[in-house]
Amino acid sequence: MDAARKPPPSARWASFEGWDYNGMKQRLELFMDTIHKPALLDHVERISGKKANMSEPFSAGQYWCCFEFILDDQNLIIARVRLPRHPDSNENMTEEAELYAIQCEVETMEFLQHNSTTVPAPKLYAYEPPGSQQAVAVGAGYMLIEGFYGNTLEDVKFDVCDLPINTQEHIIAQWTSIQAELATFSFDRIGSISHYSQEEKGVVTVGHLASAVAERFPSGGPFTTSQQYFEAVGEARYRSALKDASESDEGDASDRFCVLGAFIFCDIVARTTLFNDETKSFHLNHMDMGTQNILVDDDFKFLAIIDWELAQTAPVQVNHFPMPFPLISSDTSIQERLQDPEHVAYRNVARQTAAQKLYQQKFRDAERSLAEKGRKVLPSIAEGLQGHASRIYAILEKLGGGWGRSEEFTYEMVRLAFGIEGDEAKRYIERMEAKINEQKG
């Protein structure tokens, strides 16, 4: 099926639907009244050199509103237009910090556009920051990026573990090869790409982290060691968990163990070598390459990886098995389920375990293929996926949310980090809780 016959992305866009609450629809309506769409259309036609039609549906999120332009050759350009600050925006996240985050996303896309031929990041055609002549003409800052006739992998198949094995292999081979390719771009500091210039002999500047700097990393970095970074991660998660627990109406065990789990992660970073540097080589990482950010065609070919706003250089330990096959349960519980075909969780655990093995093997294959071309991934991501650091970090990411297993996850972190279980683990956790209470006064 050629592009002319495929439905464009806007066929799935909901426009105002779903926004009629807490004044959100009125916010969008006011925004639409301020946007001069002919100015956007004019810019699209100037940069493409082709006539274009603007689709009527739009897609809105918390930070951006997307408009679609179909060129006369049926190719697509998407205008991502910055929305006014969300009413629920983090009050500590300043306008300056938000603009810095956008700039880092732009610089990362520029870097990939000029340095990678295999990472399918959308082409960035233009970025107009607030205050530029073109942004003033449109009514907001925006970027023009390449569009694709495809859907997110999440929308096409929510659980890839349900697919035939050959299709899983096809998907996971692409998934891991892209991540391995990104990891060949390594730097000596941990942070966001804040500046890239092809003209200056490809100079790259790794600055402070652009992903919710004020909320997650008060110091902002850039960090020079893995331990500094994970200390900041742990402290930010701990403070966030404390805040959530204080605002919770229920104050249940889940809140308690979210706080404990984050505090214990900080103790693990301080007392073990799990999150120390293997080498002073920090991979470029998308940091959110889940199925919701992968666009695929009807044959599950990866068309593009989208949403690069969280991209950064990062320690190898942040890599872990992704959804829908995370490795967050204990080895004992996994084996118990696998040895009992009558167990209610047998099918899910069997599928996830098989997908994990396939994912790790495909990562090894991707790293080996790159090494043969003189582009090594050091340290290896594939070899660390089953490691304790990777598993602990994956658990930290899952604390809270809708899992309802924070107590189980916390005990698993303790087991992985210190090799203790049962009463010994319970006594350790009680000591950590006493320390938290001492700090609270």
C-alpha cells in the first residue's frame, strides 16, 4: 500500500475530545484562537518547496499540540506547537528550564541527523523558539518535523509477547539494534546534549540534565561519575515519594514502601559498588524507548523513534528489560511459576522470560555486529541486563504506580544488593525505616 492510500496520523487524532474537564477544553480553545495557522502553512511550504494541506484534526498533550501537513507528494510534516504552561505544571520548573529542555531535544535530533544513518529519528526541519520572528507570526514557539504513515507499537500491539516468535524476533532485533547504535556515541559526562554544531567540527556539549531538572535533579549536573548520578536519582525519588505519601489520603503500605524503597536505593548506591563506574564512558540513551514512542508500519518495521526530550548520556546501569517483559520479580518466584504449568501466572511469566532471553541475545548480536565495524559498545549493555544493578534500577522505576507490589519490590532490591532475605532482610528494612523517622525528627 503506497502512502497516498494509507490513513495519515491525523485519522487517529481526537482534537478536543477527552479534554472537557477542569477547564482543559477552554484552555485548548483559547490556544487555538491565538494560533495563526496560515503562517504555519506558509513555513511548511517554504521549507519543503511543495504545496501542502493542513489536516483539520489535531493532537494535544500536556506540553505540545501537533498539526499535520500533507504535501502534494503525500509526504508529511508535523508542526509541534508549544502549548501555554499546563495548570498542573511543576511550580519549580521554570519557563527557562522548559525552554532549555526543548533546546536539548532539538540539539539531540540535530546530532543524530548528522551522525547516524540507522537511528530512525524524525528529521527536524525547523525550530522556532518563543520570541523569534516566525514564532511571533504563528503565536507560539514550535518545531517542524518529519511525519510518518504509521502507528505506535503500543497501539498496534499492546503486548508484543502475544505475537508469533518470528514477529517478536523482527521487532526486538530492531529495538535493540537502535539502542546499541545510540550507545556507540559515548561521552565522558552524564547530561543532556545542550549544543551541537556541525560547522564547529561536530562539537558536542553535554550540559546539565534537561529532563525535569528542578523536579528530579536539583543540582542539574552534568555528572562526572555514575555514583553522583544515582545519588541524585535516589534522592529525587525519595523526596518525591515522601511528598506523595504526605499528600495521600490513604497512607497505605504501598506509600510506606515507596518511601522505604527509594531510601534503600540511596543506601545501596552509598554502600555497594553496583552503581560505580566500569569505565568513564556514558552512552547516549533515549531514556524512554518504550512501545509508546516507536512508530511502526503494518509489517512492524520501525519507522521512527519519537519524543527525544528525555534523551541524555547515561550510565550503563540504567538499561533494563522494557515493558512488557520487565525483570522485576525474584529468581525464586519466577522459577516457581515456570515449574507449575497450572499456576495462574505461568503463561505470562513463560512468555516474558522467553522475550527477555530473546532481547538479551539480540542485544548481543547488535553489539557484535557494531564491533565488527569498529564501533564497540563499552561497557556492554547486553551483558549487564541480567545484572543486579540493572534489576535494582528497573525495580526503582516500578515503585508506586499501578503495580501495587512496592513491598515485594523493596525486599527484592535488598536481596539483590546485599544477598539477604527473610528475617535478616526484615531487620535491615526496619533499621532503614528508623533512620527515616530520625531524619523527620
